[in-house]
Amino acid sequence: MTSPQWHLPEDRYFDPDPAQRHVARELYQSVADLPIVSPHGHVDPRLFADEDATFGTPTELLIIPDHYVFRMLYSQGIPLGDLGIPPLRLGEGLGVRVETDHRRIWQTFAENFYLFRGTPTGCWLAHELHVVFGIEEKLTGETAQAIYDQIAEKLASPEFRPRALFKRFNIEVLCTTDAATDPLRYHQAIRDSGWKADIRPTFRPDGVINLLTPGWRENIEALSAVSGITVHSYAAFIQALEERRAFFKRMGATATDQAAETAYTAELSPAEAEAIFRRALRGQATPDDARRFTAHTLMESARMSIEDGLVMQLHVGAVRNHNQLIFERFGPDKGGDIPQRSEFTHNLRPLLNKYGNDPRLTLIAFTLDEATYARELAPLAGHYPAVKLGPPWWFHDSLNGMKRYFEQVMETAGLYNTVGFNDDTRAFPSIPARHDLWRRASVNWLAGLVVRGVIDEDDAREMAHDMAYGLARRAYKFPQGRPGGA
């Protein structure tokens, strides 16, 4: 019996209306081969620090690090341990059995691959398996081991090492996300190797700003060590952050990134900020202290961005580690983050009234609450020179999520108050698939405007190019031109 084959139609994701489909196809052909600009993501830079680095096994590449994958499988009752996810403390009575046979993990994944039908993860995985790895047969329990062998053979070849795929994927710029305390040794190793790919760090201060972060006191000690500034006071804390931002900028960073449950901003007096910080140093910070301190440091981040030119990204709306059992056993980033309602109009007002009229600030806002698109975020971006809207994020970087974003944001904000696409992924081989989906969704939306007479085809071609490439380059202030030899 012949196994089912992959079939990825050339016109996938386009509207069934023939007129719109025709325009979408032509627009897509004009942007399909543009270089990839990836201004925000979580790929580990150590993959590129050594030219001989590999991805490991198919399981290590596609399953164990990808919470999009194991989140779905866990929702169907498959224990994380069966997927090779290690608990925080092995051998301490947590009752977690961890599967170490990567072929067996792959078999479980393959037998349950049908769960991803119709989801963005399913679209990305289909693209990865068929286009990136050249797999012709669909992944099922019956084809699992043969496909594992095919992928493993490719991963062992020089053509599938991280640096080789970086070039094959036509990536022009890739940004990682790095803690404020990170010495950036892997970024330095990339530089020292002479490889000319444009891989840049992004400054992420959450671990030292959120006073209730587990291990916050240890993070402050690490901040002291890497900055050379003893962080014994709030004033020293701010000085250390400024020093680290300057270091990240010297290492090529053009942006910062902060996550917060809400967009609440407020300014503390120096005495209030000092008192809260000293309580935190003593281990006495309260949830209200943490909320107010985060609100104040968002204001400070905007000030710093005006002074040093780094783009400020703000990701709002995730309740982290909702599943307490999984968090206690396996730690953060295990698929248990859940969106919540967000409010921007009042919460951002203190920051925007102080800094939002300054064109030196670029504040890119992301949300997990789609209800705020048309009501709050599009009007804010359509008014304040400093505000731009990030693309649909996390649970919404899907075909339908992109469609809703275009329909709710663009009329009020205008395309040029948005910033194109970022893939926001740890899964490096999925980057082309994610950008391809965005490009197809974008041209399909533009084609709808063309056939309805809202814009003409010349405008649509320029807009398609900007959505795929130009908006991201300009918003994140990347210098023009690709480094040689990448």
C-alpha cells in the first residue's frame, strides 16, 4: 500500500475567488524570494558560534525544544517525560519518567501528527518536512522510522549544518533574545570566527526588572558581575542597565525587548524607586511593589531608548506558567502560558504623554488580546509618532490571526505604522515556513484590496515588498546591505 504523499499547493492560503487568487499569485511571485529579515526571535546563538555545530537528532531538533509541538501533545494526555522533556530536578522524587530513546519519542510524535491538522504548527511542520528536508511521504506511525532515518542522514551532512541552512534560507538579518546578564560569548565567537552572517543580540532585562522572578537576587549579582557596577541601590541598578545596553549596542543590537502581564506604566519618585528596590534586595518585595516597579522601569526604558537609539519592544498579555504542576516539575516555557485581557489606552498614557511625541523613540507594541487591535492599539499607532504595532504574535501568528490583524488594524493605523513580520521562534528550521505564510497571507489581503478597487496593483506591489522586507528593516534600524560571505 502506497503511503500518503505531501501536497503543498502553489496557491495555498489564497482566496478561492479566481480574480483575487490571480492577483495574489502575481504579488506572491514578486516577494517569494526576498531575503528574510528576522528582527525578533529566540534561536540559540550557540548554533552558529561553531561552523561544525549540528542540530543533533531529528527529535532534538523538531520536538524537545518546541513548546508549540509538545503543548499540543500534552493537551491530549501525553506526558512531557514521554517526549523527552526533562524535569528540573532528576532523581528527587518527582515521579517523572523521561524517555531517552529519541526514536521512540519520534514514533509517539508521528502517531499523533494528525493532531496538528489545520493548525499553524501543522503548516510549518509540513513545510519543514517537505520543503526543507525533502520528505515526500506524510508523517504517520507507519512512516515514522523511515522518515527519521531520512532526516537524520541529512542532519549529518554539511549541507544541513546551522550555518549552511542560514545561507540556504536566505536570511539577511537574524536577532536573538538575550538576558541583560548574558555576556554574549556566542555572539562574540561568531564575530571572532570571521563568518559574515548578520546575527544580532537583543537586550532582554525581564530577569532583573521583575522583582518576583525566581532567582531575582542571583540575577542582580550577575548583573553586578557583568557590568562591573555593584548593584546595591536603585541608582546603581539603572547605571548597570545603561552600561549593559551600551555593551549590547556595541555587539550589534538595535532593539530591546520587555514582557509584562499588562501595559501599565507609571513614574515613581526617586525615593519610592529606591525604597522598593531595597525591599527587593532584602527579599521583602510585594506583588504591588513588583507591579509598580515594572511600570516605572518601562518609563525608564523609553527614556533610555531615546538616549541610545535602541528600539523598544513591549510584549503584553501572557499569564506565564498557568499550569502550576508543570511549572514546578519542568520549569518555564513548557506551553503553559495563557493570554489574558489587556488594556492600553490608560495604561500606556503616562509613558506616551512623556515620551510618545518624541520621534527618536520607536515603541513596538505586541498583544495577545486581539480585542485591543481596532479599539486601542491601531488608534494609538495612528496618532503617536513613537508607537508602531508589532505583527500578530504567538497564538495569533496564524493564517486566520493574520487576516484578523489586517482587517482590524490597517484602516486606522495605516500599513506604515506597522513593522512587517517577525517569526518569534526557537525552531530555526521553521523560519522560512513562518515567513512564507506571512507573505502569502499579506499578498492575499492586498489582492482583496486590488479587486475591490481600494488600491491599484502598483501600490499593492510596493506594499507587498514592504510587508515582506522593508518595514522590518526600517523599524528595527538595520543598516542597508547584506554582509559579504554569509
